[in-house]
Amino acid sequence: MARLWEAGGRALSAYARPREEGVRPAADTSEIADIAKTLGQVVERWASDPTRVARAQSAYAGGFLDLWARTLKRLSGEDAEPMIAADPRDGRFKDPEWTAHPVFDFLRQAYLHSAQWAEQMVEDAEGLDPHVRHKANFYVKLLSNAVSPSNFVPTNPELIRETFAQKGENLVRGMRMLAEDIEFGRGDLRIRQTDRTGFEVGKNLATTPGKVIFRNELFELIQYAPSTEMVRTRPVLIVPPWINKFYILDLNPEKSLIKWCVDQGLTIFCVSWVNPDRSHAQLSFDDYMRDGIMKAIDVAREASGTEQVDAIGYCVGGTLLAVTLAYMAAKGDDRIASATFFTTQVDFTHAGDLKVFVDEEQIAAVEQKMAHNGYLEGSSMANAFNMLRSNDLIFPYIVNNYLKGKAPFPFDLLYWNSDATRMPAANHSFYLRSCYLNNELAQGRMEILGERLDLKKVRVPVYQLATREDHIAPPRSVFEGSRLFGGPVRFVLAGSGHIAGVVNPPARVKYQHWVGDAPSGELADWIAAAEEKPGSWWPDWRAWLAASDATMVAARTPGDGPYPAIEDAPGSYVKVRV
């Protein structure tokens, strides 16, 4: 206990010191205030009808009485069917004691009964604004996940056993890791999801050979070295998101989409965005388009000796690519021959749970926060993404790291997930307001560099990939956005989620994908008529690409053309950590 208190003091000091020294501002309470305000509106709706409140309370109490009666039967040695059966997919309650021991079974079912009742209260609140209801649903689930009995030592049978068996040593180790994680976050908790010492970009991550052939204040452009004697004539330019780093597409040789493309005889160029600081505060979507994508297009064309490129955009990189295509269509610019979008939204009507964080008050709070440094801290976006799947990305690590005292296993994908990037203030404000809040691109109201954008004027062939379990770019949102383009669209739905559904090498023979007619009607109807195929979608995309250009030329060596090599891939920008 003495060592636990000592480690706790270190954790408290790690949190307080940066604030006392002015390195970190005082704790931001705006998010807590928004939760309280949102749930307060639900309470107000219910308070206006005392009869319905009484019925809801009666149903809640009745459930507890039923549960208690079943528990008493079990305590007396009789069998009793559970009121709420254990869900084998819920990893929180996988320890056998959660169902075998009557007391822990009571705690489990009481918690699930309360959580389900709270969610139903939000659903049944009458006259609630749809956005408020969406936020309330999200917050209730988040708070329910936080107060699960699996997250506390006295109510978790596995933690009780661990603590007694180790005489509390697990809690001491956990508190030390908590202090280390707060120190690593410079006063904010950065929950470790993997062993941070096991990976290094350029050493065992992002190792596909190539050269940085261009650099400006926004990005480095990497040209990858060929692995075949002949390559496809038209090169491929990848535009990754700047909210994360590009090497999700080049984690290791077995998982690398970039290496697979190179081995398929494609000349690959990839943008590596700068990790911005205060000097980038005023860079907007206009700058990221003009000095980012459009400059990268020109460099790739000149380095390859071609008139056009095929472009790939991933997530927000795809949104920017769609904006660029609409701008180029307005200008009669045909330097992009085809576009591929990975989990990209252009219509934000059904943008999923991230819209919980988007309304005028919350955006104003984010803009005020960004005004201090000129950028949004990388941890802010990382925390938002983690909250979308808190039962996978937050609370299991709190239990494992700080209560069991176990360090997480090395996992390249989770290392990448924790390698956060900042967002420039002007760019991020435009993205939140013009896309998530006002949906200007889908409605034909977005203006870039003085041009009103219309996606119907984009007539280049489009390959649109959505993933079925995506929490960031929901498949319905991607599907409906794909209908806004004016040219031929091949829509493909992959199994799994935002990352695993995209990074799915054919050799792993994992998941599945669906192919069908051009997107129209509702997504559910499209899926019902689509053909399900096993494994990766990568070969389908490669065949689609070959249909537009199957000509070949001698392999191109990075740095031999008009752009000499600056340094080896993956470059310098990707190695900047925050």
C-alpha cells in the first residue's frame, strides 16, 4: 500500500506539474458541460410527463425485483434462468465467475439492466431534437461503459483474484504505468495500447524501399522503387489522411498495400503530410489542395513522364481528393485519369457517431482551443476516435494496464494508432464546418479558390470502397456519397472496419467483400443483390485499374528523373512525433 501511494503521488505530480508551469492549460470542462447539458435536456423531456416517469421507474424497479428473486434462488442452491444472458461477444464478462458466482452474476445483470434502461430512456424521450438524441445516446453508452463493474477491483472477480494472488503488486505496477503514461502525454493521460519501444518508423515500420523526391512546407512526396522490370505506364498517387500518418498502408512487408502495389508492377507515389505546428495555423483546405494534391500530381507526372495519374484518397484524404476533382472539373483540368476512394465521405448526412462532436457550440470550443497554439493537439482527435469504440480502445487497456499491471503486447497497428498528428487550425475548422456541420460539398455549396464545386461534373471513373463495420465513415454514408459523382462508379463493400477492411492482403485470405451494380437505391438493397466474394478486395481493384490502362514501360528508378532523391523513404515528416 505504501508503494501504491508513492506511485500515486508520482502520477498526480505528472498531471499537476505541467499545469503549474503553464505548459498545459487548466483542465477543459467544456466536454463535461456538454454531457451534462445534453442529458439535462433528456431529463427535462421526461419531467414534463410525471405519469410516464412513474411507469419508467416501475419498469426499472420491477426488473431489479425479478433479478433479486432469481439471485435468491441461486444463493439457496436452486437453478434459475438469467434475466439477461451472457453475451459471448462481450469480452468484459468472459471470466467464468461472472456467471458461475451468484453475487458477480447479480452485479453483471444489474449493470446490464441499468444500462439498457438508461438507453431506452433516451430512445423514448418525446420531442427531443434528433441531434440531441444522437448525442445523448452516445454519452449514455460511454458513461455506461465507464461504470461497468468489470472496470473496478472490488466488483471484478478476475481483478480480485489477481490482487490477492500478487498481494497488490499488480496495482503498484499499474500505478507506475499510469504515471508514465501521464508523463508521456506531458500532463494528459495517453493510454498505452501497445509496447511503444517495439517499433520504429523506417526500421520495422514503413520499410518499402523508395526515395523522397519532393518536399515543401505541407508534404513530402515519396516515389517507391520498382520490384519488376516493367511497370504500368500511368502512375498511382496516394493521398492519405493527415489526421493519421500514411504508413498504415505500409506497416510491414506482409500487410503493406504499397509494397503489394509495387509488386503488381505499379509506379507508386505517396504523400506524407507534415505534422503541423504554429507556423501552419492559417493553412486551409485551399492550401492543402493547391500546394498539396495538385503539386503532388505535377511532380508525379513529371517524374513519370506521363500526362495523367490515377489517384487514391483515404478517409479525409479522399474527401480532399473529391474536392480537388470537383475543382479540376470546373476548370477543365484532366490531369487525374481515375479516382479510388478508401472509406471516404463526401456526403455527411449519415456520418455516424463523429457527428456527436459537431454542433455550433462544440466547434466554437474547438476553435477557441486551437487559437491558443494554432493547431488541434493530436491527442484530441485520437481520444475522439477511441471514444467511438471505448469498449475496445479505452476501458480494456485501463483494466489491463493499470489494474492488472500488465504491459500491452507489441502490435504495429495500435502503435500507428497512437502515433498522433496535429491539425492546422484553419484547415480543421473548415473541415468541421463545411463538411460535418453544413455538408456543403454534397449540397453543391462549397467554394474553393473562388470556384463553386459540383461533384456531378466529376466524370472520371471512380472506385469507391466502404467497409461494413466502419464507425468513422459508415458504409451507408459512403454509399450515398458515391451516387453524387457524374461518371461511372464501381462500389465495393469490404468486411471488417475502417482499417482492417482496407489493409487486408490477399495472402491472409481474411474477411470478404461484396461487388455489384452501380450504387443506387438503399445500401441494404444493394447488399442483398450483390455477390459476396471471399478474401481481399485488392485484386478486384487491380483488375479495375488495368481495364483503364494496361500498357507497360520500363521500370522507373526514383530520383533518376527531373526530381533528384532528397532522402530515403519514409522521409522526415512522418517521424515527427507529438
